[in-house]
Amino acid sequence: MKWHNIRTALLEASEEILGRRKISRKDWISDDTWGRLANRKEIKGKLLNADSETEKTSLRRQYWEANKSVKKNSKERQKNMGRKSSTSSIKCS
């Protein structure tokens, strides 16, 4: 209980002085990718709370597919952003 009070006081004071930290999104992460990330996170939560082994196996497969989808989508997006920046630098020259 004592630690909880100290922690709460420190968090409140730091938030009051420093303010909340703003989350900055990367340009190459599209809204579609953010949606896939949220879906993957939801599946992970279900997996952690699953009771039966068959349910866990099914959710592991879904998580694996969602993770693969997120990685593939973000790699493609990064490549496209890299191509756009290299062509724009050529046009500016």
C-alpha cells in the first residue's frame, strides 16, 4: 500500500509538470497497418486469456497469420516510401 501511494504521487506530479507524452506515428505506417496491429493485439489478448488447449492452438494460428500480415504490409509500405523519397530527390535535383 505504501509503494502504491508513492508511485501514484510521483506519476501525478510528473504528469502535472511534464504533461502527457504525445504519441507520434511513423509516416510509413498506414491506417490499414494500424488496423492490422490492433487486430493482432486483440488476438494476443484472447490467446492469453484462453482456457482450453484447442482454443489456444486456434488462436496461435490466427496470431501467427496476423503477425505475418502486419510484417508484410509494413515492409511493403516502407519500400514504397523509400521509392517515393528517392524519386522525389531525383526530381528536385
